[in-house]
Amino acid sequence: MSHEFEDKDRVETVRLTMPSGEKAGGNFFQQVGGSPAFEKLAAAFYEGVATDDVLRPMYPEDDLGPAARRLQLFLEQYWGGPSTYQEERGHPRLRMRHAAFKINPLARERWLLHMRAALESLELAPQKEAEFWAYLDRAATAMLNTFED
Ligand code: HEM
């Protein structure tokens, strides 16, 4: 009797991968709900930014709608959705694009605070939420460009 190749393992393999090589459940972008989810995330995030005394003054435009859209499209592209961001804005080069703003630990903390609330509003499966959060936390750290007040 061999336990090397149990049937349940085989079934699992078949379920996870389509003949095309695509994951059966879709990529991360699709798994968390596609564009509507990313639109909701960006809108909720900017609702927080609108009330924030550290972040709000950094945004030159009165209307935060266009900024919300840029963030939405970037995140969609990052997680495997359409590459509209790249088509409209070119290569992300996010650190360079943020160089004009003073991103100290307080700004990072505020950014993450609003992102946390926005992410929770999506009510994702805990593992998806954790994966998304780990990325945002890391990306926000990468954006730090000063330790001055
Ligand atoms: C850590 C604190 C951060 C602060 C204070 C900050 C602030 C800003 C500001 C003031 C803008 C300009 C608004 C606009 O015109 O779009 C901007 C743009 C943007 N930010 Fe951030 N940001 C932070 C972190 C991040 C992170 C972690 C990401 C990605 C995960 C991100 C993604 C973007 C994108 C995609 C844009 C639009 C870039 C473009 O196409 O011009 N930001 N951010």
C-alpha cells in the first residue's frame, strides 16, 4: 500500500489550475472582487484623507476624485487587474512621484490609518485582507522620504 500519491492531493492540484495555467479562482484582483472593490477601497481611503490635517494639505486639488482614481488604477494593476494605470500615467515610479511630498513617519501612519479603515470596509476573507495589508504596510514604509517633523 502506497501513500505517496493520495487521491485527495491529485484532486486539489486539478482544482487549483486550469488547463491554460490560470488559477481556477482567478488572480488576486479577481478574488477580492475586481474593479468595484478597488473603487470602493480608494473612495473610502480618500474619505479619510479628506478629514486628515496632515494629509489633506498635501493634495493640491480641491477635488480628491482624480487622486482616488489614480490610486484605484494603480492598485488594480499591481494585483493583476487591467493595466489602465500604466496606459494613462506611464511607469508608476512611486517613490519618485512622492518625492515632492514630505512623507515622515506621522504621514505614513495617517496614510495607513485611513487605508486600514478602507480595507476593512471591503470585508475580505482574513487571508486576503492580511495579504493586502502586508503589501500596503511595506509600500508605505518604502515611501518614507524624511524623518523630520
Ligand atoms: C506613506 C504615505 C503616503 C502619502 C503621504 C502619500 C501621498 C500622496 C500624494 C499627496 C499624492 C498626490 C496626489 C495625486 O495627485 O494623485 C500621491 C499620489 C499617489 N500615491 Fe501616494 N502617498 C503615500 C503612500 C502611497 C503608497 C504606499 C502607495 C501605493 C501603494 C501610493 C500610491 C499613490 C499613487 C498611485 C499616486 C498617483 C501617482 C500618479 O500617477 O501621479 N501612495 N500620494
